[in-house]
Amino acid sequence: MKAMVIFAHPCPESFGAALHGKIISALKDRDWDVDDCDLNAERFQPVMTEEERRNYHEEPANIEPVRDYVERLRAADALIFSFPVWNFGYPAILKGFFDRVFLPGVSFKLVDGKVRPNMTHIKKLAAVTTYGGTRMRAFIAGDPPRKHFTRSVRFVMQPQTMRYSALYDMNRVTLEQRTAFLAKVERDMRSL
């Protein structure tokens, strides 16, 4: 199995980085081929240019600015996203990844103006994330990252297996809770 792990946190000493490390080690322990895509370390540019927007629907020319990322996505059997939720949304670098790489002809096709899945080669999909607020605060705010991931992202792939693992209330969680979540993430990756 080939997994692309898309990591979006700028600080290598963060709990998010510890989660990312746990994901990578658990997958490698299963002898998976892992493409570790650290968006910050790779200096991914999240801002769509005017030219990219003008060519957005022009397949296959639309992939040229992000060809490497598209080829990596197309080579994967599994996608695992590791990111924090900030201000009830994705970090800008991850939002930019979705905007610039999940293009017509890549993640979806337009058929008679309707979106159709185009990443059905992805068999396993997972997200590992943390929230500063409580689950209730996220719920009241509509929890946009969870909805986007479990609805839109899932739709374009239609994976056999999908997981969304979140640790809420990071501003107050204890060391024991963080340790337990790391163990849960390891179990999730071993059973994905």
C-alpha cells in the first residue's frame, strides 16, 4: 500500500509534529510505502495565482503549476492528512493545497456541470487533527474542517475506509490525554 501523508504545521516541536511522526512510524511499521509530504518543509505555495485561476478548468494545462503534487496524489492508494484546526478552519497552507491541487481532472470531473468523483483510486482516507476549542464549540461553529473532510473530500475519493480523529480542547488537555490520543492515532494507523 502506498500512502501520501500530507502534514500542515510549521513547528517541528509541536504536538501536531508528534502526531505526524506517529502516523509515519505506524505506517512504515506496516511496511507501507510512505510519501511524507510536509507542506511547510517543502515550501508549498498556497496562493493560487491569477493565471492558475484563469486556467482552472483547462485540463490538462491546469495541473502544470502543481504537477509534482498531482503525480504524488495519483500514485497513492491512501491519503492521510495531519493538521491543526485554527479559527475553525484549515491552516492556510492546507487550504491552499486543496485549492491548487484538488483541480478539475484531478480530484473531480465536471459532467454536465455536475461534480463527479475522480480520485476513486484512493482506498483509505484519514485525518488526524487537533482543535483549540471544545467539541461543543466546534459543533456550534459548524465544524467546517470535519464537514469538508467527511463530505467533500470523502466524496471525490469514495474510499473503502475513512477516519477522522480529533483531539479537542488542546488549550486544556493533560499530558495523559495527549499520550492517550497519540496511542489512539497509532492504533488507527495500524488498522486503517
